[in-house]
Amino acid sequence: MVERQRSVVFGEAVEQYDSARPDYPAQLITDVLDYAAPGPVLEVGAGTGKATAGFAARGVSLTCVEPDPRMAAVLTAKCPGVRVEIGIFEDYTPDQGFGLLYSAQAWHWVDERRRWDLAHAALAPAGAVAVFWNLYLVADPNLRDALAEVDRRHGVKTSSLHRAAPPAGRAAEHPLADDPRFTDLGQRRYQRAGHYPAARYLDLVRSISAYRMLAPDTREALLAEMAGLVGDGVEMALLTDLTLARRTP
Ligand SMILES: C[S@@+](CC[C@H](N)C(=O)[O-])C[C@H]1O[C@@H](n2cnc3c(N)ncnc32)[C@H](O)[C@@H]1O
């Protein structure tokens, strides 16, 4: 039997994914486009277009690489002017040099031994790369601990949803710090907060790969327990961490 791959389980819950996952801060999109070199833009792992819609609205010429046709169908409906290439980035052959390559919540799924080589090859000289992730955190520490206990009891070890916020100002080391092919390195954090009604919170849980990998009856039991804990909804802290680099001309 072929092993079910964690990197491409999102399309199983495409509706919940698209309705429950947050978008990305408008200021991040402005900052990335200000930093980018002129020219066409490539997005890696576009999913249902949560980031794509924001970039497309700024009038850039966009090509999106996305392996899951279920996610890509929502993306195309949402962003009809965007070129979509179905497949993984590792198999994609760029037909032009891009002024910007960005990836939202997806760069960790690309082969870690090859991803920066592939980005370098896809960029025009002085082209920019921007990778970013939303971190959604339950703001109330008591509720967070209770939800983390439900995770533990059901064997979920790798969900980031129920952990404490990483301390501000202690971003991880830049992944390209020692790579002379890239320059002008940067890292930024954006902060937002929001109320998630219970149904949206539970759909967010359903959309996360750590929970998708559970057996369906285990997942439903976990969700029932979480529903009992969250009441009307959850106050969330949304952090977005951005990493920037430029191809050395
Ligand atoms: C967590 S989703 C992020 C989707 C979207 N960018 C967003 O911000 O909501 C990860 C996406 O990466 C895609 N993906 C997984 N492996 C990939 C790979 N090797 N190359 C390109 N995309 C990949 C998945 O199909 C999925 O749509």
C-alpha cells in the first residue's frame, strides 16, 4: 500500500481549509512587493490561494505551483487570472527568470536538500525570495493547556496550535546566513489577534496535517472533546514570520 503523504492531505478537507485558515497581513504583502525585483512572480504551494489572492489583487503577473488538484480548483476559481502549474516544485521547470518567488505555509514541504537550489535557479539575477508562515496560537494559557492535553491523549505530537507563543524578537537563525548565493537577508514578524467562533476553530483543527493524519474516528473523538472545551469560540493570537533573501546578482 502506498503511504499517505502528510504534505498533500490538505485537499481532503479543502472547504474547511479555505474557510478556516487565516489569510496573510496586507502589510506583509506590501513589504514583500517593495523588496522584490521587478518581473513575474512565482508562488510555491499556493493551495486554495490564501496568499495568492492578496498578491493577485496588487496586479502582479503570477504563476502558481500546486500539486493537489482539489486545492488548485479552488485557487483557479478564486484567482482566474493566475497561471497554475499542477505538480510539486521539485518537478517544476521554470520557463522564465522570476523577480520574486514566495511561498506561504508551504516551503517546509519542499525537499529541504534541494529547495534553495531550486529557488536560486528560478530567480532572475537580484530576484527575491520570501517565505512565510502563520502561527495560530490559542491566547488563553489555561484553554491552551487543556487543548494540548487532548492532543496528547490522542497521540498528536506535532501540532503547533496549542503551544505557547515563541518569545518576540527571537527569530530563528536565517536559513541562508552561510549561503553566498543570497544576500540582503531579512526576517520580520507581524502580529494580529482575532476571535474564532467554535465552528471555525474546529475547522481550523480539521485543516492541519497533524490532525488529518489521525484515523477518522480518533479525529472525531478529539474534535468532540475540543468542542466541549472551546464553548462559543477561541481568542487567537496570529503571528506571521517572514524570511527574505535576494539572489546575489
Ligand atoms: C499548508 S498548505 C499552504 C497553502 C497556501 N499557500 C496557504 O497559505 O494557505 C501547503 C500546500 O503546499 C502544497 N505542497 C505540498 N508539497 C509541495 C511541494 N513539494 N511543492 C509544492 N507544493 C507543495 C500542498 O498541496 C498544499 O496546498
